[in-house]
Amino acid sequence: MEEGGLTDEEIIDAVLNANKEEENMADDETDLTPILEKVSPAEADKSIDKIIRFLYEQEPEFGEVNEELRILKKLHKRVKLQVVNNLKQVNLHHFNITQV
């Protein structure tokens, strides 16, 4: 055996410990994941609107936020569309009337 090389036992121990470390890291990640409550489209709409207003009110030293505002406005349009779609009356043709 070459001097400074690893023995079979050292290699096996290193591999087994690496697997345990990966499992511990995976457990840590799941522990850090919070259980989030569902956010309604109306709540998201209000929040995005507040963020946009906040960014418009900032002074120049806050930094250029034009690109971020453009992206937020696109997202805001999509959220508003979802709010409107949730307010629409359900089409009665979507129900199965054979069960009556």
C-alpha cells in the first residue's frame, strides 16, 4: 500500500458518514420549511398594490426599481385576472345534471 493512502475501512467509513450527513442536511431543510397558509387572490392583489405604491414613494437613494416595478405590474395584472375569474358566476353547463 502507498504511504498516505486510505485503507478500505477509512473509505467505507467516509462513504457511510457522507450519507448520514446528507440525511441530516435533508432533515434540516424540511424542519426549516414553514407550513404556509393559503393566500387568496384578493389578499395577494392588495399586497402587490401596497408594494408598488411603496416603491413609487421611495427616494432616488433607494435605487432604480424600474425593472422590478415592470415585473410587479405584470404579476399584478395576472393576480387581478384571477380575482375577476374567482368572482364570475359558475356556468351551469359544467354540472352533471344526470344525477338529479
